[in-house]
Amino acid sequence: MARTMWDSTIGKKTVMAVSGLIMLLYLVAHMIGNLKIYFGVGEFNHYAHWLRTVGEPFMHYEWTLWLVRTVLVVAVVAHATSAYQLSRRDIRARPVKYAHGRPRAGYATRTMRWGGIILGLFIVWHLLDLTTGTVHSGGFQPGRPYQNVVDTFSTWYGNVVYIVAMLALGLHIRHGFWSAAQSLGVGSRSRDRALKTLANVLALLLTAGFVAVPVGVMTGVVS
């Protein structure tokens, strides 16, 4: 049954919707945590340490964090795989272009695929920058996330990469949230306006919340 569901277009869209909503919930929590940087070094570094001790003593040190990471990795892989396979299925279904072209789609809709690629590449860079420190500028300091964040956003390329990725994220959420509602059967003619409004609000708040961190560093509010 699971294989039959996965092989169907509806099944892939459902997987894409559920995995997308899981990542959206994480993004909301992640953005709130990021904004703690405005409360100073001690508050932000303490928050980062707390993430590793959640659930103690029942959960061992970092077990909860690794559980969350595992769920996120599964969600990202499932989302990307279903998106790619749906895209290939769509191309195979219509190998010849329409004579008069398709109806004009919104900007977010037309950039969903490229936006997904940009976000995928950004995730890799973000992990190598602020988790492992592999590509970090200024000397990575384990256990001192506040200083590492300031280092990253003290470089022009760190700001460009991050802000471009967050703009792509906003567009992705704006279209993806409404699309997920349709895939899960939540959307209807009476709810569409409310769902689109909620999608726009979520996209705007998350984009602004994430971009506020590099802006804070660039303006000297966070230093």
C-alpha cells in the first residue's frame, strides 16, 4: 500500500506537502531562536547550549538535537525527491511545448524549482559555515555561536548568500504553503483567500525575521 501510494502523483504531492509543513514548523522555531541574538552574547550562546540539553536527564546530551536533525534530513530528502520526480513526470507527460503557451503563472510558481535548488545549496553552505566551521570566515569558535554569526555577516559574501537564500525561501513558502493545503485537501473556494493571505504573511514574517540577523550585524546593532 505504501509503495502504491508513493508511486502515485497524489502520494508524492502528499509527501511533499507533509515534509514541507514539517520544515516550515522548524523554520518558525529557528527564526525565533535566531532573533535571540538581539538580546546579547550571553542570551544567544545560552540558547545554543540549551538546544543540546533539551530533554535531560531523560535524554542524553544532544540526543534531542540529533533526533530533530534526523527528522529534518528525512523531510528534506523526501521533499526534494518527490519534487524532482513530480517534475520529471510532468515533463514526460508533455514532452512537446504548448503551441500557445500555458497560462501565465505567478512569479513564485515559476521560480519554485530554481528556488528549491538555491535553498538546497544554501543548506549545505550554512551547515559548513556555522555548524562544522569548514568554510567559516574569521576563525570558527566551537561553542560560541554568537561570535560565529557575527563573523559570517561581517563579510559581504556571507550577507549576499544568506539574504538571497532568504528571499528564495520567502517565495518558496508563499507558493508552497498554499499548494500544500490543496494537496492535503484543506483548500476550498471559500478558504482560498484566507490560505493565500496566511501564506503571504508567513513568507513575509519568516523572510523579515531571518534577514533581520545579517541586517543587525551590518548596521552594528549586533556586534
